[in-house]
Amino acid sequence: MTFELLSSRNYTIEDQAKLTMAKKKDSKQPGSATSRLRSQQSAMSNPLVLVLMGSKSDWEVMRSADQTLSDFGVAHECRVVSAHRSPALAAELAATAEARGIEVIIAAAGGAAHLAGVMAAHTTLPVLGVPMKSDALNGLDSLLATVQMPAGIPVGTLAIGKAGATNAALLALAILALARPELREKLKKFRRDQETKILATVLE
């Protein structure tokens, strides 16, 4: 099977908000904002990575995953879904992801809202969890809720916050690169560039 990496416009949280507002104003008008946004969503290259977060407040952190995937030209979809406030949607997204062509799921949530675990319960695709920093326990609760999965339903857990979001994207890229030599070369170059930058560092 031949795979193709497609760089495309991502359907992000901002698009979701615009689409919701547009629906209220002109959902029945041909050529309306709603129609255009739907066309953009449909025209988006089939996403390989699904990036989910429990609330819009997580977007500031998860932009790091979005940007990293974009930098490597990998099509992906970003959206908000709650494991507890919209459980049916979460289950549906996980259960239908493979049929849609998704190969890796990244899920971020704070506190005990273990979105990654819920997603993993409904799919055999790799699920990568990114714990969000919380006010109560500084993210430790999020970390433990994500990493302490029962045997049989694995979730790959990354660091708390932006570092975890970036590394989740990089790990997703490494998984995709197993079947995509061109992506593997991009990752190798990324590592070489990091090394070059460190070697060129001068302390003044």
C-alpha cells in the first residue's frame, strides 16, 4: 500500500467556533459562511492524526502538537471533546477513527478527566495522552490519571503541558514514519538540526 503525506489546512477549534456561529446565521443560504467552512473541512486531506482536548482552554498548550504536525506536513484534525460532558461523541470519534483513516490519536485533558483512556477503550489505534496542568495539583492529578491505565488498555503518556504536546506529535510522527520513508527522513533531519544547534551554542 502506498501512503502519501499531504500538507493541508487543519480543521481546528477556531473553525469549529466559526462553523457553530455561521450555522445560526445562514445555514440555509447557498454559498454562505457555513457552506464555505464545510467545503474547507471536506477538502481537507484525510487526516492521519486526531488531536483531541477536553476543553478549549487546553488549546493554548495543544497548539504545540498542531504546529509540530503542520511543520512536518502531516494532515491532522484538532477538536474539543469531553470524556464526561460529551461521552457519546468521544466514543463515536474513537470507534470510527480507523475507518476514517486516522492512524494515531492524541488526547489531552486535565484533572481526572481521562480523555485518553476513554478513547483507548474504544479503539485499537495508538492513543497518546497529554496531561494538562491543573490548578489543584499542578498537573500531577492529570499525569497519574493518564499514566495509571489498567493492564490491557494502554495509553502512551507524555509530559505535562507543552513539552508533552510537542513530544506527542513527534511520537505520532515516529509511528507514522514506520511505513513512510520520506517522513522518517524528515525526522532524522529534525534530530540532526537539533544536534547542530547544540553544537553551535556558545556561552558568552
